[in-house]
Amino acid sequence: MAARSLSGGGSLPLLGGPHRPIAVLAAMPEELAALTPELRNPSRARVGPFEAVRGTAYGRVVLAAVSGVGKVNAAAVTQRLLAEGAGALLFTGVAGALDPELRPFDLVIADDAVQHDVDVGALGYAPGQVPGEPPAWSADPALADLAAAAAGDACDGGHALAGDGAGCAEGERRPRVVRGRIASGDRFVADPEERARIRAAFGAVCAEMEGAAAAQICARWGVPWAIVRSISDGADGDASVDFRAFTERAAGAAAQVVLGVLRRLPSEREDPGSLR
Ligand code: ADE
């Protein structure tokens, strides 16, 4: 297939081969900072309003892009990267803990994702359900398994705790890896009552602001997706302080897991058709 260039600033040959690239998305540049230096032969371009980097990792073509914060941004860039041929999507970044057992730098792999700020209950829909859509969007089980395995390895090797990859500091708590429901909404949750409400209504383990919107788009197009989040705060009264203090390191932890997923995917050279 001929290479195509994107409209906007630079040109980005997304479809240079017969196999589909993997989209890696994050809301903020710092959430991709640990990942993009690992891409081989990187080329930067703007995808319309979005910053993107194309490169390869472990034999797969990767399209990494920053969506901006919130569900609309996440949906917009997801739609665009799928239109450019992305065959799977990995969303990486930080989240606020809803599960009281979770601490900063713990890792959450989505089993499914909901939009906690959607309410069409007056018409009989379940909490978070968009009419015509399921009450929750399910992650691709194989991708989620790969992410859980990668998270376990990252914790064992200490990488998840250290933004610089130097390993766990002596005596530091080993991060937990949890699989469960991720709740997305256009609100930074920083209030114990709000946190408890979302936890009770949805049984979600953490809150963020993009994942379920990307999931909704992927589901409509039948594209497998996974979300990897690392805890930056407790979604409580300290959240704004903790978010600033812990985001860089937590973002690095989640990005290490995504790199582990890419490493575990069959490379195009070995098995071109196995992901889809
Ligand atoms: N991302 C990181 N922390 C968050 C929070 N408390 N609420 C929503 N999104 C977040």
C-alpha cells in the first residue's frame, strides 16, 4: 500500500506497509515522555491539531500521539488514528485511585471502561450508559493479559517505580497491579464524596478523563484496545497536590508497561496477522 501523508503540518507515512500500526495515546505530553525516546526511526508530525510521533518498537509500527485532556479530545484523536489505519490502541497515563487500597505508582489495567459522567437514567438507561451503546466497553482480553504480564514484570524489575529505570529504592513499597474497571469523565475528581459516589455507582478502581471515550470509538470500529494507568493521586482533597507531585513518575511507570506490551506483541516480521 502506498504511503499516505496526513493533512496538517508534517507528513507522516502511516500506512507504509501492509500491517497496521499500533496507536499509543496519552492525554498529556509527560505521559508519553518515557515512551517516545524508545521508538526507533522516529518522525514527528502534526496530525491536524495533534502532536504525533511515528516509529517502530520491537518490530511493530507505533503511532504515538497526545490527545489533550478530556473525552472529546480522546475520541477525536482516536477516530483520526483509526482512520489512518491503526489496528489496535493502547491508552497510557495516570489516574486517581477510587479503590482505597491503591497508592501512588500502583498500576491499573482496564478490564472495561465506563463514562461516569453520562446519565440517561431518566430514560431507563444504566448509570453511564450512552443510548445505543453497552453500559461499559470491554478491553481486548489478550491485550489486557499482555499488559498485566508486562506490569507484573515491570514491578518485579523495579521499573514501574522509577522514572529513570534505575529500579526500586531500598525499602520502597512494591507497586500493586490491579485489573478492573476504569471510570472516565470530564472532571478531575478531587473530593471524597465524589470519589465514593463513582466507586459505589460503577465499582471502578480508578478515575481518569479519557480512556472510555477512546474505548467507545475503538469498539464502534471493532479495534482492540487496552488502557494502562498508574495512580498519581487518591481522587480526594489532596488530589491536586499529589497529582503534581507524582504524575511524572506514575506516567513513567504506565509507559514502561506499554513498552512491555509492545515487546510482547508478535512482531510484523514474525506474525503479521496475529493481532487482528
Ligand atoms: N487523572 C489523574 N488523577 C485524576 C483524578 N483525580 N481525576 C480524574 N482524572 C485523573
